Amino acid sequence: MIIKHREKPMKIEGYEALLKRISPTHPKRATVKNSLNNAKAGYGGEERLDEALEFFDPPYPHRIIQDFSLGEGFKIQVDTVVLTQSCVFLLEIKNIAGKLEFKQNPSALHSISATGEIKSYKSPITQMNETALRMSKFLKTLGCPLPVANVIIIAHPSQIVEGAPPNVRVLAAGEVNVHLSEMKLPAPVLSIEELHQLGSCLVVTHKEYQPFPLAPKFQIDPSEIETGVFCPRCILGKMERTQRAWECETCRLVSQDAHAAALQDWFMLIKSTINTAECRDFIGLKSLDAAKRFLIRSGCQPVGGRRYRQYIRQPQEK
């Protein structure tokens, strides 16, 4: 039973917004593009895992949480958590191109392309062992004695994997369903009711991963971010404000609310607060009063005194 479904990572939208708003010749453009490609590949791998578990029906009660994370104090991020009465499975999927080689002393994962190019990544074994320790610590704070086990999953069955230690379980995505279903689990530690309560507790304590704002992380100055409202249809076309709407200079699309996406871009790229002058200048509104009305209509919450008032984005309801 899936009790939390996966959503498309917001960082993908953020990288796309950043690429849209920096110059085609910007020195950080290739780095941002690479981050976008990695994020898309990671999400694609997670979707393959979700497909593999779509018909998961093992002979034991379970709860599935897709995309679980905790912030400060534990710093846990797991692609999929499978809760059972006997143990917790942490599933981490890797979708990396090329032949994969596990290295030891020091631990790393190398990908080798068809041209012989080698890229080095943090070892998923080390990564998952660290995550398992943190998950165990978190479960202890809940008074939960369940042991934690790791499973590393490779997105594509045709991918060549070499050097995986014999004590580490590495599966292709298509093997996960059968492997977990046929496992002989230890005697139950939790009752069915306690399993249900644990699943509900993890869903409630989940903290959505927050990658924003992106520009400081790439050391891109706000002055290098192009302002204005971009057309939602032709993407790169800029829109001009008419008396009652926004009109694209390129495809002539007319929109009442295209500037809402520009405000979203600000929060994803620049910073978590905005004042009326910043809103006016970034979006292209005519006055501070117009910016204030727009921010309030957009659900932003004012903080601080009148002279130093900022607006923050209200958390979105799921």
C-alpha cells in the first residue's frame, strides 16, 4: 500500500527557470544544464522504480513511502521506503549512463562512457549506509525497534555493473518486486496497528527537500538574472503589460496571470523574501501599489514593519 506518492521534483522546474533567465553565453550555463540533466535522470530512475513496484503484493503487510526526507537533525533523503512489521527497506535507485564500477579504498562509483570518459560519484554503498544509520537513529526517537536494510537499484537492466561487494544487494529495477516479495522476513516486531501508525508518523514528519534559491548555489549574481514575464506558450518570448493583461511579443498570447510564474521564479532563483520594489522591478509592474496588490493576491504573507516590510511565500497545500 502506497501512503505517500512521488511528485516531480521542484528543482527541475527551478533549473529550467534559471536557464531561461541567464544569458546563453553565461559561464555557469553548462553547470546548470548538467544539474538539470542529472535531476531529470534521477527522476526518470525513480519513475522506473515506481513502475516496478506498481503491482507489489507481497505475502506480508507493508506500507510504501515514495520520496522520504527529513531536514536538520537527521538529513535523510531516500527514494523509497518500504515499511514492514519486521524491518524497514530503504530503496535507492541509480540512473547513471555508462558502465558502472564500484571502487574501494576509497569508496566511489565510477561511470565509464562509450568513449572512455570516467566520472566519479560518491559510493551509493557509503551513502546508503549513512542513511540507514540516520534512519535507525530517527526510528529510535519514535520508540521503534525495527532494523533497517538497504537495497541499491540500477534503473536499466542492460547496464553493466562491476565490482559490487558480495555483501551488498544491487538489483535491476525489474527484480525489486520479486526480490522483496520472496524474502523470508524475521518474526514481526510491530502489530498491524503499530505499522499503520509508523507509516502515518513518517508521512507527517516528512520535510520536503528545499533546494532554493538556486542562483546563490551556482554563485550567480541576481544582476545576471533576466527580469520580466516570459510567455508560458512559446517559453522564451517576453510579455508586455497591457491595460488588463499580459501579451507575448512573439506569439501574441494574451494571459491574465502569466506574471504569477515570474514570482515563482523569483523565489526559486533569488531569495525566499521579496519587497514591493523588487517585485515591481523583477516582474515589470508600473507601481509599488500594483506590486503590493499582486503579492497579496498571490497569497504572500507580509512580515516586518512597514518601512522594512518583506513578503514570503505561504506553504502550498498538498
